[in-house]
Amino acid sequence: MDISKQAVDFWQAGVDAVDGNTATKAALPGVPKPDRILAVGKPAAAMARAALAQFGSVPTLVVTKDDHGRDLPDAVEVIEASHPVPDDRSLAGGRALRLAMEQMHPGSHVLLLVSGGASSLAEDLLPGTSLGDLEALNRKLLSEGLDIRAMNAERRKLSRIKGGGLLSHFKGARATVLAISDVPGDDLNIIGSGIGALPDNYTFTATTQIVASNAHARNAAATAADVAGLAVFANEEALHDDYLQVAAKLGPMLRGMDKGVMIFGGEPTVVLPEKPGRGGRNQALALALAKEISGQSGLAIVVGGTDGTDGPTKEAGGIVCGTTWADGAETYLQNADSGSFLDKVDALLTTGPTGTNVMDLVVAIRG
């Protein structure tokens, strides 16, 4: 079998294991029927579909990314907004979530389904703060190479619904929060800038659960490799650094690996130039790894965002091997234009929306 295709198959097995519908469905037995379902994030539609299949007709609001809200019942209110930089629809989504919380009656039960992307997709700003302020902050944060924890801490300073703010408006009796984690440590206070976090001094009964994470995806990819008879030499959350530092760290491991598989997860960072080109952090890491393994035979690497998108592009990442790196690639890498180079050499990974978001996944195979 072509090892590039096999690497993609293992990567996809990891992503499929943390599908929002599947992960949410598995967590719902024992959850009482809610009076309202609120879902926010990139996989929000998939999570909501699982809840509606379990509970039947329940008033439901879904706030998600453009083109991610398809195939939901007509009765579901869907607000699609911008990611990674918020827009007016993000403010509409955040306000709708807050109003839905405020309108719930005493004794009611809310099911809150939270996932990555919520930081940009839903916002309700503090008085005196404008959308322009929020857009400027997000662009600044995206360009500085900060990790997600640092970025979300800054975003919460402008918000009425982040950091436990959303549930502070809930006056009902029970809140159930199910979350798909896209942050290191799977901390509910960090996922979506804490849009599903419990507020201080809350008076309702609360249950919270992480239903899918990067570790789940990595383990599923490792299982797929094991079933295929390949040894797994690494299964680590090792991508949390500048993408060039990540590539420099992984390069010797990949060049020296025997026949088998290495799997890495996490979220690298990129410091962007003033006028970046095409691509996101996964395409940048893929091209940097292509440089590290240049000239190696029988080695293929897939680097992709588990949500199916990479930064502001429609690609998930890249698929590289020992022959991918070529003349001119260094210039593309330095200009934050890795996507253009990978497109030129037919090395982009394109999946479309996956119904999940658990950071990024790297699968490397030595055949």
C-alpha cells in the first residue's frame, strides 16, 4: 500500500474517533432530557445532532463556523460566524446564547455543548468595547505566536460570556456541559475561552465532562496502526511550540525511525510576517518537516488540523515525503506561504469539515 495513503488513513481514523456526533452520543446515556440545548464551536452541529437524536424535539441553538451548520432539522436556530477572526455574526451568536440562558425558567435544565472555535464564533462584549477592538485583538494574538491558553486569557478580558460568564446568566436548576477539548490539559476554563466554564458561586446542579480530546484521537490512530501490523514508536502531545522548533525536535526522531509509525498531537504556533501568504500552522509545519526529511526514502508524514481547516484556509494541512522539499521552498516557508508551495507540488491535505476539533494531529510512517 502507498504509505502516504496509509498515513492519511491512520490520521482519519484518529479524527473519526473524536467525531462530535459519536463522542456526544456516548456521553448522553443517563443525562436527563434538557429544556434547551445550546451548542457552540466548530463541531457544534455534530454535537447537537447527537443530542437531538437522543432527546427528540428540544429547542436548540447552534453557533458554529461558516458551512459547518448543515443537515440540522429546520426547527434548529443556526448562526454561522467567522473564524479565526470574529465578525458581526459572532456578536449575534454570543448575544443569542446569553439571551437563551437568561430566558430559561427556574427549575429548568440546559444542555451546553462546547467545542473549540467558540472564542471567535460567539462573543458578547463588555460595554464600551467594539467589534473593531475585538478584531484587532484577535489579529494581534494570531500574529504573535502565542499558545491557546495565553490567547484565550486575553480574549476573556473583553467578554460577558467567556470565563464562566455565559452560565452566570443561567437561573435554572441543572446545567450539563459536554465539551470537546482543543486545548492542552483539557481544561474547561480554557476551551472556547471558558464559554462552558462554571461561574463563581453558582447555585444550580452542574455536571461537566470532556467527551473527546487529542489523546483520544492519537490513541485511535495508534490502534489503527497496530491493527495494520505496524509498530508505534511514539504517541505524544509534542507539538506545543513554535513550528520551526517542533520540526527541529521531531526531525531527528523521524529520520532515525525504523519501519513503523510515530504519532504526535498538539498545536504549534507561528509568528506571522506583516503580509503573510497562504496557509496555516499545519501547512507551515508540514513544509518544515519536509525540509527535515528531505532525501529520506520510504517516509511519509501527514500534518492536519482535526477540524479539517488550517488557519484561514480550506485545507486541513499537508502530506509530505522525502521528495517534497525542492528549490524555492525555503522562500515560501519564510514568507508564511507554505500553502502555496504545497499546492504547487500537490501535497495539500483537504478533508472538509470533520465534525470535531481536538487540536492538530501528525502521523508519520516509515515503510
